[in-house]
Amino acid sequence: MNAFEASGLGKRYGSTWALRECTLAVPRDHVVALVGPNGAGKTTLLHSIVGLCQPATGQVTVLHGIPAGSPEALERVAFVAQNAPLHQHLTVAAMIELSCALNEGFDRSMAERRLRSLKIPFRRRVGRLSGGQQAQLALSLALGRRPDLLVLDEPLAPLDPLARHEFMSQVMEEVAERGLSIVFSSHVVSELKEVADYLVVLSEGRVQLSGEIDRLLAAHSSWSGSAAKVEAIQAVVPVVQVERADRYARLLVRAPAGEAPPGWDANPVTIEDLVLAYLRSPDIQVVTSPLALAGADPTKWPS
Ligand code: ATP
């Protein structure tokens, strides 16, 4: 079962392709982090998933085959847009009323319980809440709709590190309790492993890397050794990034640490190493399936 699936997805604004040939399938019941530099197409992809933008090419389905934006998809997918856009002049209580009026089956008691536990004052106007409280209110209202897929555009941006941690642990609790699928975009790369178990890297409108974080980390490693051997190694394994210093080089390779050539140090990579290496090398090919993560063939090592 897929949370969402894009096939040949393209979106153009005038002469700018915001997304190009995006093909990926993300299984259900994951917390998916969507990362990429400014302008990479993250918001456009999220808007395509929730049916807010019409693709120029290809298609997107959610929850195993439902066309994005169709009435059934709208019923089962909730979206919190960037900067938690809420009616600033309304009170929290009025926002809850509005959500009840607009969404049949809105789980009012769950939303209220959640907001109470976060000590968010019901009589305060939304515009007077802190950025973190507004993000929590937007999340509570989205969860009150009992979606099967929750889409969040940069939910962590207005939050301090502690609030980010609390916000995402609340999200993870919902995932564990309800089997909900979540996709969120973020620039906070260092904390991704704590809050997500699936990664999609977008670069210049294309999917560069996608997969379960544990599998991606196990399939990559960092090798250090003689700079003179770099070209020979590049001929054998996919090298994502090369850093040189005098006679030494450090490579981030798409191969497990155990496959490093004789005489080279091999170390595991962090999620931050991995994401930054791909972002620095936007031409590295798309990886969409675990099979495409095959490592080196050690019989081909140069002597
Ligand atoms: P950021 O991290 O800065 O929020 P993003 O990865 O979410 O960026 P998008 O907002 O999807 O990127 O934008 C992708 C590209 O499409 C950018 O080049 C942007 O300028 C362009 N774009 C997005 N929306 C529009 C629009 N309504 N009109 C024209 N160009 C647009």
C-alpha cells in the first residue's frame, strides 16, 4: 500500500519547471521527510499530493491509487500549509467551531484534549499565540479530521529546538496510535533521523534520492584514503561526493562500509552527511528502489 505515488510528474510555472519527471512511490505508515534546497520543488510536490496544483505532465495518486484532489482524497488527506495559515483574528475556540462546521465527523474531543494538554488557551486570539502554539493548533485541527495521510509544509520552521522535538514526538505518537502516514518538508536536516523514517531528497525539481532512512544509511559510507586512487574507485562504485586535501581524499560512496578497498578507512555516514552530499551533487542519478542501491564489486578493485 502506498501513501502516495507520482508518475512522470511535471509542473511548470511559465518557463520554470518546478518539478520534472518525478516518479516515486512511498509506502504507507511512514513519516516521510522531504528535503531539498530553496526552490527545489518541495511545496509544489506537496501541493500536487493534496490536489492543490494541476500537473503539466504525469499524475499523482494517494492512499493506494486514489487520484490526488478527488473527493475521496480530500476526505482522507489533511494538509497544513507553510506558516500554519489560520484566521489570526479568531480565538482558538472559534477555530475549533469552524473546523467542526467545515468537516463532517471532525473529532472535536480529540482536538480539544490535545490542545488542553499543550496548555493552549482557548479564549486567546490565534494572532496572539506564539509561532509554536500556532503550529500546534494547526496540527491539532488537521488531526481532528482523522486523516489517513497528513501533509505538512515546513511545520518545524517556526519552532525552537525543544518545541520541534515536542511537536514531532506528538506527530510520532499519532503515527503509532493510528497507523497514519505523514509527509513533511523541512530544512532541519540534522534532526531528521529523530522525526522521520523515510527520506525523499528533491533537487532542481527532480527526485534525487528516496528510501527508508535506515536502508539508505546502511547502503552508503564514507571512505578515506589516497587521492591518487579516486578515479579508479569512481570507475567501480557510485561516488556521491569527493573531498580532497593534499594527498588524501574522503569519498561519500553508495556502497556499504564493508566494501571499501584495501588500505582505505571506512565509516558509517549520518543522515546529515548523506543529505548534504546529495544536495552538493545535484547531477547524481535518481535512486528510487533498494535494488538500485547495490554496492561495489570488490573483484574489480584496482591493485
Ligand atoms: P522553499 O524551500 O524555498 O520553500 P520549495 O522547494 O518549496 O522552496 P517551490 O516553492 O515548490 O520550492 O518552488 C519550485 C520552483 O517553482 C521555484 O523556482 C519557484 O520560484 C517556482 N514557483 C513556485 N510557485 C510559483 C508560482 N506560483 N509562480 C511562479 N513560479 C513559482
